[in-house]
Amino acid sequence: MSIDMELVADDTHEHMHDVEPHEAEPDEIHMPPPSIAPIILGFGAALFLLGIIFPPLLVVGLVVTVGGIWKMAHFPEVDLHPNWLTYLNDRKLGMWVFLASEVMFFSALVGAFIAFKIQEGFDEAHEVLNLPLATVGTTVLIVSSFAVVMGLEAIQSDDRRVFRNWMLVTLVLGLTFVSIQAIEWYELFDHGIDETTLFGTAFYVTTGFHGLHVLGGVGWLALLLLKARRGEYSAQNNLGVELFGLYWHFVDVVWIVLFTVIYLIH
């Protein structure tokens, strides 16, 4: 009897030994290949920001940033499919979380600007602001959002040529907006409103961070266009375009709020 029990125990152990590896086998995860492109891009952006204090670094930072963008253009897009929230794409979820953090960031900036405006008035400085020029810049940014919508619709219809054309229009409009903002900064400096004044500090910090976001979007769009030229986007693969659209529309909405608070409300 004891011999039979030992045989049964051995058989059960062997059976469990055969089954456990199959049941414990983890899901296969395809990780993206390693790349230093994000590090190059981040280093270039840091140099570019330091160039505000030390101008020669502007050129170096711009070159390094463009090099990072070029290298990232050859980086394949990889989707990681989690076992939780399978109905929501992980990249889209990440973008919404990022935008939520950006909402809090810009809310703090706008709140601080409003507080300073109420306490100090900013009446004299407000007269110096170029409302017509800012209105043109706002119009340019709104039209660029329309161009993004048309580009996304084109790629979803698998019309790649029209998609690239609309994205190129968006790129030009984004650079135009940044140029308009640079002209206004020059005019304010010419009127003696610099970073030493309270209005200058509040204005340059608030609009400057938004301008950096626009520049970041322009860099992202340049990367997107490079990938589009290689035919990576189609009616079946256009999530990268949709994510860029979410970011760009957010930047547009933020500027509408800033334009209202800074230029229209006395």
C-alpha cells in the first residue's frame, strides 16, 4: 500500500512539473531597441536653454537638438500592450497623463500672472503690448490646428501626399507664430520692459514657456514629417499623428487662454 502511494505521489509530482512551466510562462514583451537619441535631444534642448544666458550655446544647442531629432526619425514606433486597460492604448494614455500635468503647470503660471496683474495693475506696460500683432499670431496658431485636423483626416483616408502637405503647412505656421512672438519680445525690450521689471518677468516667463512648447511641437512635427517621407504612416498606422494632434491642440488652447488674460483683460 505504501509503495502504491509513493508511485502516485511520484506521478503527481511529475505531472505538476510538466504543467507548471507552461502555466507560469510570462507574456512575451517586445521592447524597443536601445537608442541614445532621446539623450542627445534632451542635451541639445538643455544647451539651447542655457543659450539664453550664454548666446554662443544657442547655435550649439540647436545643432545638437536637430541631430537628436534626425536620429529619432529612424527610431521605430513600438506599442507595449498591457494586460490592464486593454481597451486603451498605452501611448494615448501616456499622452493624456502628460497633458494633465501640463494643465497644472500652465494653471500655476496663469494664476501667478493674474495675481501680479491684480496687485500691480500693469497699466503702463499693458499700453505697450502690440495687440494687432498678437492677434495675428493667435490666428496663425488657430489655423495651424485646423491644418493638423485636415492632415489627420487625410492620413486616415490613406492620402499620404495631402497629409504631408498639411503637416508642412502646420510646420510653417508654427515657425511663423514663434517668429511673431520673437518680434514682440524685441519691441518690449526696445520700450525698456526687460526681465528686471515685474511685468517683464511675468510676461517673459509665461509666454516663454508656451513658446518653448511650440518649438517642441515644431521639432516633433519635423520628426513626424521625416517618418512620413519613409511611408511609416498610413490609414492603418496613424496613432503617432493623432498623439501629435492632441499635443498641438493643447498648445493652441493654452495660448487662447494666455491671449485673453494678457492682452484682452485689463
